[in-house]
Amino acid sequence: MAVDKGFLWGGATASYQCEGAWDADGKVPSNWDWWLHERELPNADVASDHYHHVLEDIALAKEGGHTAYRFSLSWPRIIKDREGTVNEAGIAFYNKIIDACAEAGIEPFVTVFHWDLPMYWEELGGWTNTQTALAFEHYARVCYEAFGDRVRSWVTINEPKWFTSRGYLVGDYPPFHQNAQEYIQAGFNIMLASALGVKAFREGGFEGSIGIVHSYTPVYGIDDTIESQIAVRYADNFNNNWVLDTAVFGEFPIDLVTELSRTYDLSCMKPEYLRIIKANTVDFLGLNYYSSTDVKAWTEGETTLRFNTSGKGGERGKIMVKGWFEQVYNPHHKFTDWGMEIYPEGLYHGLKKAFDKYHVPLYISENGIGCYEDIVDEPVHDDYRISFLQDHIAAMLDAMDDGVDMRGYFVWSLFDLYSWISGMEKRYGLIGVADDEEHRRVPKDSFTWFKRVIETGGDCIDR
Ligand code: GCO
């Protein structure tokens, strides 16, 4: 049976990954701008040049039948300095996107923070400093006030786990640190920031709903032994619960806090902040699903912890999870070119589990596959992407049949964009972006296929 009419179908992007125009019209540098320039790494100075192609991109989304567009706002484009001065040109840019969406009948699904932190906060310790979280409240309020008359779906933060673990534990994202103490502080502050974002939303009496987006990694034990079950709990706390429990229940998992308190300084968790977190929980969860993980009890030296990434940095991730669990490869599964496990069943199980536990509406806020592709004039025949999306949408529809309250599905990504340290090589788009001066948009076969999925409300999906 087709999903109901209000179900959101669309593509997702993020400001740093697609806008380009990194120093245009009063935008100040973000931590990504600064660090990548400093280290001479591939950057998103230009990226997909969405800043100059935004009307074309929204027109294409409309042509593809999309009913929603998930994008993020850039804090350094909107707030110029630590005093909180607003950059009107930044506001104007997002007004342009939101108004174009309205004209196209596309619902804007807006993330307030998707990793591009103003450098003026990074200089003071970034997310390890509680001041950043406190400043986020002001920034979020500015966004609601500017766009809240037209935006009904808000996300405070995108993937707290992913960018903090890569930035402070694995050490391959800015600020390239490997320090578990900093990771814990950053993790706490980001959850505080999210709660402050919810607080500002509620206090302002804005219409609509507000949630958080999590990089969801359902965890499987290799067997049912008690050792494996304990490893699963550790891995679930590490991968999911510290974000999801905290966002929905307003409390960090108590066994995780107890465990961490044995080794780390948790004085950042002040009672007044814990009260803010408790009082300001989310309305919905956005789950980004790329892969699941298999774990077993820790057995030093026998296996390699992959840390949910291409393997790079996996060893370094061990500083935190030593003694907790080991991540193992499941030889029966397929993997992408970047070593991400392909396992649609994990989405079905994960959605069931999340809904049973949290009882809030769910969105798939990202799902997709990164591939090497050459964008020329002809559409890319990305049958591999179609089959990936087909199997994952089928898993979502099965979960809906089994009672899970799903409200929308977003493909990552609407068009090709910069994929963090993988640069522009790792393409996810339904629409190709050519490497030429014009950044020509060339819709792929998956774009046409997804249009049919939307038109049939998912009925054309093979199940
Ligand atoms: C990628 C990732 C995406 C994005 C996104 C996460 O490699 O590009 O798989 O998930 O990084 O920004 O929210």
C-alpha cells in the first residue's frame, strides 16, 4: 500500500559540502575552511557551487517529484562574530532557498548545524568548550526567527557522534585530535547545544516540530553468549544510546556514565546543564543509515576494530573502546568501495528497535551509497545505486507495515557534493555534478527511478 500523501520524499545536502562560496558576502571562515586550508587538504571552497546554482537545484528536485529538501544552514554564513552579529546576506541566501522551495511545493527540512563551526569558536576550543554550546542557542534562535514563518521541520544538530568521534578520537576530521577526554567533553557539549536549540524553539512558540539527526549504527552480537550481549550493550551505548537516549529521554545512559567516570573527568556535566537536557527533548528522530555493525567481546589483538569507517583510523578509535567490544567483519555481507557494510536488513531491525524504544516519529534523514563515477554529458547508469536504494526503501516500507511511524525518506545526496576527507571523489548524488567550470548538473538514472518511487508512493518498490 502506498505511503500517505504527507510522507516526505527528497534529497539531502549540507552547507559546507555543497555551497562553495566559502568567503562570499560576509561569510566568515568555518573550522573546516581553516583546517583544510592550513593542511592543504581537498576542501569545499567551491564544492558543487550550490550557492550559485540553488534555483536550478531546486527546480531539478521539483522535476524529480521531490516533496521535501533537507539542507543545512551555515553558522559562519549567518553569525559573523562572537558577539552574535547577524550577516544579512547570509539570511538572504537561505531566504532564497526557502522561498524557492515554497514556490516549487517542496517542504524545507532544515538542519541548524551540520559541522561547519565558525572559526572564532574553534579558536576557543570548539566543542570541547561549553561556551560553544551556549552560543549555539543564540544562533539557533536567529534561525528560527528568520525562517520559522516558513520552515516547519527543524533539526538541531546533524550526527553528533560522527563528527565528534572523527574530530577528537579517530583524529581525521578537524581539529584532528586523538583524545578521549576531549571527545567526551565535545559529546556532552553537543548534546547540551541540541537541548538549548530545542529550548529556544519552544520558548519562541514556533510552529512545527524539532528533532535531532543521528548516524544510526544498529549493533549485532556475533552470538547469544552473555559476553556478546555485554559487548552489544557497550557498542550500542558507544554508537547510538548517548545521542538517542539523551535526545529523547533527556538522560545519558547511566551505565555509560558510570563506566566513563572511572577513567575520565566528567565535571563538564554540571547539574544545571543536565536539567536543560532533561527539560528539552526532541519531537522526532532523523536516522541516517549507511550500515550496521557486528561486535563481540573484547579479545585484545585477535581482530581489528573498524570503527564504522573505511578502516582508516580504526586502530586509533581503540583508545576509547578498549575493553568494551571488538567490531568484526561479517564475511557474508557486501561492502562499498569505502568499506561500508551494505546491509538493508539492518535498517529494518534498526527502525523497529528505535521505534519500540523511543516511540517518536522517525525519518530516514540520509541513506545512499558513495561511488566513483565519471560525470559526462550522458546520465550515469547507476544501477548499483538504484539497487541499494530499492533494498533500503523496501526495508523501510516493511518496518512501516510492522507499525513503525515513519514520516519521510531522504536520499543522500540530492546532487554530488564534497564528502569530507574523501573530497569530491566519493559521489552520492541522484544528480551528477560535472567537474567543469559550470558545474553542470546531469541527472543520473537513479534520479528518474526515484521519481517513480515518489509518484507511486513506494508501490513500485520490489518487496
Ligand atoms: C559521506 C557521508 C555522508 C555525509 C553527511 C553525514 O561520505 O559524505 O557518508 O553521510 O558525510 O554529511 O551527515
